[in-house]
Amino acid sequence: MTNNDPPSNLLILIDPSSGVPVYRQLMDQIKFLISSGVLKSGQPLPSTRSLSTELGVNPMTISKAYSFLEREGVVERRPGRPLVVKAVDAVELHDRKIEQLKESLFPSVAIVRQLEIPAAEARRIFTEMLEGVSDEEEWS
């Protein structure tokens, strides 16, 4: 596959029962694929029709997600050509990665607060997990 080919093996999973609109799930996953480097600058996205068929989702839902991604500056449309991942500099890519991390951690922060676990203890647990401590008994 060259950088000019749409990816043939994107792992996008849609959960219709999640409560999150399908177009939003698609947007979030495409942003993550870009931030993680699976989708690279200049690489085309799958066509609306092919992604619709692959995911079993209405083509208008795919089109809606793509339109919002375009408005957010994540992808760009070229007349008569596929939608492509917009090129960004290293600073913007880093900022996008940080934003993805914050979005992913938000539910965990809510759980820490609901369980009334002190912030220092939550930080310690997170640091241990980040550094590879895998035995839950070691966290106690």
C-alpha cells in the first residue's frame, strides 16, 4: 500500500447500543487512528460507500462524520479525489495526541471522584500501571 491508497484494514468498531451516535464513534476512531499514526498525513480515507458497506452503516452517517472531520480540520477534501488526512506539524500532532489522552482518561477521572479515592492514591496507581506493574496485589 502506498500513501496514496486508502487503508484496507482499518479497525473501526461501531457499537449501536453504546449511546454514542454512530457518526461520533466514527469521528473519534478516525481521530485516534490519525493520532496514533495508523492513518498518515495525505493518506486517503475509505470512500463513503466502501466504509458504509464494511461497517453496515448508512452512507449518510459516514458522510456526516467525514463532513464534521473536515470542518474540524482533521481531513481535507480535494475536488474529484478522495478525502485525505490533513497534514499537520509536529506541535499540532502532539496537541491532538494530548487531547486524545484527555478524552480517554475523562471516564477514569469520573470514577476516581465517584469512588472518592484520594488524588494522590489515584496518581500512584496510574503511575504504577504506566510503568508496567501488572500484579494488582502490588497496588495495595
